[in-house]
Amino acid sequence: MTVIGLTGGIASGKSTVSAYLKEKGIPVFDADASAWEVEKAGQPCLQQLVEAFGKGILTPEGELDRSHMARLAFHDPRTLQQLNAIVHRAVEDRRDRFLADHAGDAVVVLDAPLLLECGWEKKADTVWLVDIDPEQQIQRAMKRSGMTRQEVVDRINRQMPLEEKRKKADTIIDNSGTLEELYQKVEKALRGLSA
């Protein structure tokens, strides 16, 4: 089994690459989707978050109030660290189950925006970085999310610098062109795995 660690910054096109690989029948573990799953009502992870931060982080329906939690975390580094520790542990448990369940597959993907920040490259045989021109990235993120330029820049600045990610990546997939060009680059990267 070859494990591809797939990463990229906000609005880089990582999710597009991930969806394309999934369409090709390659099993993909989506770390972001898994984080949403473990934070749902009834999950042990949400209970741990309530124990750490109090019932004020819940909506009246007993779900995680994500915007309230985000405000708490982004204004206090200790809160962010504690939040990440709880959620990352739960997501890593799911990741390890995914890898065990797909041990017989030729290729699997760990799709994680914070792949390198969390040390998940140690679980991967190869790291693919979806790369994009910084200005293009900012424009796409603003258009997609409705965030202001400053909010996008702040979010980008909270991640590992792109230069660092490039140094740690085995394959860099440039996404500054068309969708068709992106798919061709992914195909080339896949061929490189079997070479």
C-alpha cells in the first residue's frame, strides 16, 4: 500500500485533487470531514470539549457552536492548543482505523490541510502539495468564503509557510492553470508512484 499525504493551503485546490482521486476509486481519508464527525453530538470527542471548555460551547440543540468555539480558540493560543489536542487525537484514531481497513489497497490518500503541521507525513510514503500563486489563493478564498482579504491572509499566516511546505513535499502540483491541466498533473503524479 502506498500512502499519499495530500496537503495544501486554503483555496489551493487540494479538495479538488482529493475529489478527483476519489472519483478514480482511490480511498481517501478526509481529515477535515473527520474533524466535523468527531465533534458531533453524542461523540466522545464533543464530551471532552465540553469538559475542557464548558457547556457554553454548545448550541441549544447540544451541537458544537463552531463559531463560538472558533472565537474562543483564535483569541487564546492555549485554548487553541487544547482544542487541537482533543480533536486531533480523535481524528488520528479514525485515520489509523482507515489505514488498517484499507491495508489491502494499492494506493490510499490522507487528505489533511495540516498534514505537515501535525506530523502526519510520518504516516505517508509520499507527500503531495497542491500549490498556487499566493494572490490567486487569496482571491479564490475571498470569493469562496466571503471572508475579507485580511481574514484570508490571517488564516494563511496561521499555517506553515508555503516555502517550508515546498521543502517537505515530494511532489508539488501547481494549480495556477485550468482544471484540465490540474487533472493532467495529478495523473502524472500517479504514474510517478508506479515508476
